[in-house]
Amino acid sequence: MLRKKVLAFAVAFALVLPICSVPTNSYAYRDVTQSEYSNQIAEIKDIADITDEFVNKYKDRAELYLSALDKKEIKNIGKLKDFKNLTTLSIKSYNIEETALKNLIKDLPKLSKIIIDTNKFIDLGGISNEIRQYGGSQKIETIIQDVNLEDVFTKNTIDNPIKINGKPVAINTTITANGYNIPDVIDNSEPSKIKIKNFNKLVENGLVEIELSYDKTVYKQINTKQFKDIKFEGNIRLKIDKPGLPINVENGTSNKIEAKPGEKIELKAEKTKDGKKFDKWVSDDVVIENSDSRTEASFIMPNKAVTVKATYKDYEKINNLEATTGTILMTTMTTDVELKVTPEENSDELTWTSSRESVATVDNTGRVTAKAKGETVITAKSLLNVTTSVSLKVITEGLPDAPIEEPKAQEPEKSGELQKPEEQQKPEKSQEPQKSEESQKQQEPEKKSNSNDKTKSNSNSSTSGGGGGGGSSSSTQKPVQKPVEAQAETSTATQEKVQTNQSQQEISREIKVSDVMTTKEAETKVNNLNDINEITWSKQAIVKVMQKGIMSGDTSGKFMPRKSVTRAEVAQVIANIIGKKSQSTKAVKDVESDKWYANAIQTVLENKIFTQDEKGNFRPQSKITRAELFVVIARFKGIEPLEDVKAKEVLANYKDIESIPNWAMGYVSALVEKGIVNGSDNKIGANDNLTREQLAKIFANIVE
């Protein structure tokens, strides 16, 4: 009895197997014989496009079989609408545009059979009703549609892609690639899902290709009766495999989320993340190729799960900046300043400035925009205060000449160590160790002059003065470096003395200073400076003050044009111009008698060019502001301050009038009224610090 049952099952299996494989009329398995090439049938392989030439050649055919190149699609299938005799249309293409196919079917009046082989199921369930609505007379009998799913599935449940009129169609039979039927592979209890039974058994030896068959007849309702309308049938081809080992990637991606042992896994990470730069790949599970400093790496999958991580580190700060050129001749409206930066990968955002924005401006990327013809200096500064500058001359056609203005204040150059004052010879003094830098104190307005003073002021005077030779002292014990300006005390005597007027009228003074060298000698001296490349717009001014002997370079051969100047340094420059050494021995609270600037301070106090604050301090190491220097210049030239109302009238057009200290307002306005001070970009910049090149420019303009 058992033997008879086995035999019966074998016979049934033999009969069912051909039916369960692939429908015999599926184009995917159809071989067109040579005899079929006639006026009725056309089979075209590797076609990419339906052209007009193709239509004219084959439009009378009754059966048309088209196949595209592998992984390609056939374009312009809508042109097949001229095939009015077509009864069978077969298209094998990687992708078919759904709307174009549906419109084509409506335009073919004799079409009765459609064969589709593609990677995506197209729901043609309502096509018969659509044809009838358009008044068509053809009768679609069969739609055969094979679907090739590309993904390899590693799970036992898959969404069913076959839907007729939007409703899932159950799978009928299953055939494996090796040709034997497995009756219990599919669970059809839920048509929307393809559930594979015995999944682990199927994939125990690796990848398995499965072909699932379906068929569905759609009925139409006429009154109370149903009639067969269209038969849908075809296959779903898919691949299943056992799950791979998981791959976990932190701070990056991989080409697979799971893999089998021996597979090559590609890794990729971003170059930057959260403001940090890529460092390397790390893993405790696998050896990574090119793990150091490369965002793209790979490894061979081991026989276990893997976790890999891309690590990041902070950028280094820029420790060196170098412009690729020292001078730019600008003939266009925009240009870029190129820099050599060390290290190249860094976290710095450079600060860009232009010394004359009326000539050209610069954005935070180094892009320069021309505004007017003239010269300016473009400077880039890093977070570590490393700077580099480029001299830029704008000669762009069509631009006006830039207005003559005072150079705009620039940040002084800084280095890792405090800059030393210029090492000079002080008359009748030997070099001694410096003491620690004197503390900087808040600047305060000076007291008003006594009514018996020869130069009575109508407003509060400044405690301030400004730069020239010298610089801030180091806190370590080192030999004193005295400004060159100290040498000039006896060689640059003024030729005319101050004339004062007891009636408080304006004091006049012609500041004439004799030369200590020829212009050519001064030019040679400037050209031989070690930092000559940093001197641009101020070169002629520096030549002049060197020629007059009131400023010079330090013993290291540098002028340090962008270094901020102190009150002591300005006092020394003015003392050099006055020339006569002070005989006063009056003690100044914060000035030691053996300092290189001690006699210069006595000179400017004696001539009432500077005054002490209410505590008796001079504050020699305080950096001087423009407002303080303007007060000093006004006193030095014997110019009386303007009254408050008049002062505000004169300064009304300046944007930063409110920032000018009250004690300096009268003097600043007086200098503006006389054309000695013009400001820059409609600003006085009263609270900006002065640099050595700016100081040279100012004194070059007021000495003869």
C-alpha cells in the first residue's frame, strides 16, 4: 500500500513539475526559430531605443519580441503605438516606464497578449476596463509578467511584489534553481508576504535561487453574472542566503551591514566631524588596511561579527604663515591672496585686515575687492597671532584715486616672546639689567594746568604720549636695550624755541630738525633692514625720520613697523626732536633714574608736552592711543584746544565722535580744523593703539 502511494506521488510530481517551472509562453524562456522570422514576427535583441527607422521597418508585424542589453532599459516605447496589427508584445528590459506602457496598450487595437520581463512588477489589473472606457475593441486575454528581484534576501519573510488591482496575489508553486520541487517552502496564509518555510535548511549550503509562480484570473461583472476577463501569470525570481555576520561601523559607513567570512568590506569616513579631523580607523576584531590617516579603508571579513570605528582628533593651530608673493599689482576688481600655511590641515580661522579699506577690502577667505586706486597692506593673522602681510597696489582701470588719509591702525605683530626694546647707546650710562615690566594702569585724564602756566588749557589735558624708539621690557633679567632715539639727544636740536603768549593766544612753533645723514644714506639704511619686506606704505616716512635721526631700527637690524609703541618711546622721540638734554632732577614716581627713557621723560615734562597723572605717575610702559598722541602733538606744536561747542561742530561728521575722550576732544578738533589730522573712513580711531610705522608717518609730516 505504501509503495502505491509513493508511486502515485512520483507520477503526480512528474506531471506537475513542468507546469510549476516557467510558463511555456514566457518570453524569458522562448526561443524563436529561424522559420519564425517572417512578415508576422520580429525578434530584436540588445535594443536600446525605439527609433523612427525601427517603426517604419517593423510596424506591420503581428508579434514583436524586444530585449534590452543587460541592466538597461528600452527608451521611447510609446512609438510602438503605430504597430496597429500587433497582437503579441513582449518586452524584456531592466526597467519599463509604467505610464508609457499603459498608454501604449490602449493605442494597440489588436493586442491580445502582453509578456513583460523586468525588475519591477507593473500592476496592469485595470487595463481591460481602461480599454473599454476608451472605446477600444481589443480583448486582452493574457498578461505574462516575470519579475527579477535583485536583492539577496537573508530573512524568511519578504514583501510580496505581485499585486493585481492593488491586491496581493498568492504564490502557487516554488521551484529551486537545482530543479527539484520543495512542496512546503511557501506559506500562503498571508498573501501580502512571501514566507519561506525551512529557511535555514534551504540556505545551509549557501546561496539558493528560487522561482515562485503565480496566476490570477480577473473576472468582470455583467448584471448578475461573472465572466473571465484577463489571466495574469508569471514568475518571481529571487535569491536567498544565510545571514551574514554583522558589521558595526562607528563614525562612518561600510558597503555592507553584514557579510560572510572572506568578503572584502569597504569603509568610508568623513574627513571632518564636529570640528575635528580624521585620525585613523581602529578595531579589536579585524586588521584594517590603510587604517592610518586615510578615510577610505578596507578589511577582510573574519569568521565573527566586527566593530570598527573612525577616530578624530583636534586640528593643530597654524604656527607659520607665508604669503606666496610680497607684492600684488591689482588690475582687476577682485583677487585672492594665497598663503602657505603650516600645518596645512588646521582649525584656525584667519583674521584678514586691510590697512586702507578705502583702497581695498578683504573678506574672511582672503578675497580682496578693489575700491579705489592706491596702496594698502593686506594682513592675515592666526589664532596664535602669527601674521603675514602683502603689499597691494590697485591700478584697476575705471576706479578713482583713493583719498589721502592717515594709515588705519593695525594690530602689532606678536611672537611667542615679548619684543625687546631697541638696544641703544644711552649717553653717560652703561647697560644694566632690566627690572620686571612696570604694571599697566588704567589711563585717566590729567589735571588741568595751573593758571600760572605759560600754556594754559581751556580743557582737561591728556596724560598721554606716543611711540618712537623702544618697546616693552621683558620680565626676565637681561641687559637693557636702549632705543636708538636716545642717541639723537644732542644731534637734532630744534632751530627755533617755543614762543609762548601770556594772553593765552595760540602758541606757534615751527618744528625744524636738522639732518644727521643724507637722503640716500637713509634710504640705504632702510633698505638694509632685516624686516624691509614688512615695510610698505610707510617706507618714505621711515626714511625721513631716520634721516632726521629721531627714529631708527634696533640692534638686530629690524624696524618692527607694526609693533605698538609706549608713552616712554614717544617721549624719547620728542626729546630727540627738542635736542636739549633736561637738567631736571625732579623725581617721577614710576620712573627710575637709570632707565634709558628717564631723561627723555624729564624733557617732555619740563616742556609741558606730557604731564603726570593725579598720582604722580607717568606710566612709561603703557601703550599710547591715538587720542593721547594727538594731545601731545597739539602741545608740541603749541596748538590750543577748541571750546566744547566748536569742537563738536568740527568733529560732527566723524562716525566715532562719541568715543573721543572729553579730555582729548578740544585738542583733536583743533588738529582736525588745521588739517593735521584727517582720520580714516570717517573715523578718528581715538582709542586705537599706534604702531611704529604710523608714528613715523605722523612725525615725518610735522618735522622739516
